[in-house]
Amino acid sequence: MSVKSTANRLEKFLHMVGVLPSHGGKGLGFQVSLAALRQMKREGFTQSVLETDDFRIPAIVTYLKLNFQPEIIHDN
């Protein structure tokens, strides 16, 4: 996790969540992300953000299960 300052608030940034391929499909990414988000809440943060690529479908599914709302951004 890292802290990101934006406008008038501080947000926590969920960053670089990964699982070894041999352990994929077991819900570990979800559990690690959930633990990180709970820690953010205990620290008083009410907002968290993350970024991912559109081809990382398992990650996107996990983030949707964690109630993140997608914001589609195109760099080009």
C-alpha cells in the first residue's frame, strides 16, 4: 500500500497484488486485498484507489468483488 495525496484528502493506493500461478484460483488475491483494505479503514482512510490493465481479467473480477467501481481511462 502507499499513500497518495489528492486535492484535499489522502487516499490509500492498493498496489502490486499478485499470486504465484501455482496458487491461482484459490481466492488469495481477494484475501490479501481485503486485509489491506481493512487495514486502511483501521487507519482512518475512507477512500482507496487502484489501477490495473484491461487484460488482467482475474484481477478485475477480484476488484469488482471488493466493490471497486471501474473508471475506464484510455492513455491514447
